[in-house]
Amino acid sequence: MNNDIVSHPSHYVAGRKYEPKDVIRDWDLNFNLGSAVKYISRAGRKDDALVDLEKAKQFLEFEIEALRNERKASVYGSDG
């Protein structure tokens, strides 16, 4: 197997200056936000654009839910 297919897949690098993995690391994004960036960056380049954007949306929803839960916990304490 060609190492570039694994290390630098064309749907992330073709015609780009930066790979999403490098942007995600540089921006210090967590898993949910990094996954959203990844799917947005490859939308229509690997799979159907709509599928990739739905995946990105799902990871944004995961992050929103996590932030809401953190805020509830800080307002009501860990028992609320």
C-alpha cells in the first residue's frame, strides 16, 4: 500500500497548503471540533459533500451538547 494514501490522502492534501491534521493541531482543537474541521475540509473530495457536511454538523452538535452540560454543571454543581 502506498504510504501517501495513509499518511497524506489526496482528499486532504490535493491543492492545499495545509493538511487538516496540521490546522487542527495548530489551533489546539478538541476531538469534536477537529472532526468537524476534518469533514468540512474534505466535503465532496472523498465522499458525497452532503454526507461530509452532515458528519461535521453532528460533531458540532456533540460539542454544543458538551458545552451546555459543562455550563449546567458549573451553575448547578456536579449534582445538578
